Amino acid sequence: MCKDEHIARLTADGTFVRAMGYRRQAVWDIQSSREDPAVLYCAADSGVAVAEVHQTASGPTLHITEDHETGLGFTRRVTPVEGGWLAVTRDRHVLRARRGGEILWDRRLPEALLHTVAASPDGARALVAGNAGAVELDTATGEVLSTLGVDGLPLWAATYLPGGERVLATRNGVIAVFGDDTEKPQWRLDQGEYPKRMWAQDGFLYVVGDGGLKGSRWAGASPAAGGNCCPPPPRTPRSATAWSVSAPTACRSPPTATRTTSSSASWRTCRTTPRR
């Protein structure tokens, strides 16, 4: 029996015989499409499903409109690009697909387990974080553009800032931002807790992981840095089952934040406490 409750019978030498006749149901990630926020891409055990949210008198309903099996291992993360999605799988594949399921390209990165994938604001680049470091790909062709690393550590999360800067987070909580130089980060900070997901939105970099949800504002974000460092709690749809976020209880300037160039961001980190 596997971790996802998949039950299979094997011979003594490991040859597959048969498996239980039910379909795995786990969903590992959900992201809205770039064209329509009511269209959701769902990273699932068998591949990627497409769902649509419909508003009704009794509340929102979810309808599965497409279900695409990839045969590349379960899909760990998915991120939207124009006309479709990018995904990383447990079997160390990165792929791009159109709506309808056509796979445009598929690249295997065999060095180590892959954790997350992010698309640049213009959709031209993809940043993949894994245990062997980060790889940036051309989203049109899947070709490798560059490789990045932070202290040789496994990278568990990656994203882009609105200006196209690449943001990487290590397993032990170091966050580094890279501009054109792939060897030396523009700045870095140690926020002390392992990350699972990371994204930039409305002038904040959000990190979800061991410490719950944290948001940090970088210099040059609007409104200007130096104001209220903590965003208001996000609103949760009335009928949705989700984590809610309480009002921030403390804001602090991380003592371990370091600047490596004069253009480094001025950071203040605020902690929020998740509750059911």
C-alpha cells in the first residue's frame, strides 16, 4: 500500500500484477487561469484537471470540465500561463500543456526531487525549485535558460517579483532575490522557518510554511515601503472551506536580513496566525 492508499500486488521479484480498481483522488495544488479566475487548474494524482466555478443562488458550485492524465507521476504543483498551464511532477518532469490537454513540451530534470514551479510576469520564463537547486526554462520551448542556487541547499519554493527578479527559498528558510546575476543575489534574508509556497501580490511577498502565512513588503512596492507592513486579512468566500487568517499580532524587522547591493530591498516581516 502506497502513501496515497494505492494498493497493488507484485510478484516476489517486484513485477506488477494488478492494482485495486479505484482512482486516486488527491489534489496537490489549485491555481486559477490567467484568462478567467473562475477556471481552476488542479494538480492531481493522475495529471491535471480543469474545473469551473459557477455562481448559483445557493452559492458557488464546482464543475470538472477536463481531466488529463499525463503518465508522469502525480502532479505536485501547477501554475497558469497563457492558454494553459505549467506543471511539475513527482517523477521529476516539467511540462507545458494547453487547455484541452495537449502537451507542448516535457522536460525531465533527473538530478533531484522537484518542489514548485512559477511563471514570470510576462509568461516567458518558468522557475523550477528542487532539491538540486533552481532551473529557469523558456516556457515556449522548455529549454534551460539558467541555473541558480543558494548555498548549495535544497530549494523548496520559488517565484518572481513583478519586475522579473527571481526569488528562491531554501529548505531552512533563507530567501534570496536574483536579478541579472545568477551567481550573486541582490539581497537575502534568513526568516528562520521552512517554506512550502511563495508568491508576490500587491506589493507583498507571501510565504507559507512552518510559521503559517507571512507577508513582507519590498522597497519600491506601492504604497511605499515604511508604511503599515502587514496586509489586511484576505477574505474567504462564504461557502468555501479554507484557512482563514487572523489579524497580525506582531511586525518585526528580521535581525538576520542582509544587504548585498545598494538596490537591496528594505524588509519588514509580519506574522499572521492561521486558524480553522
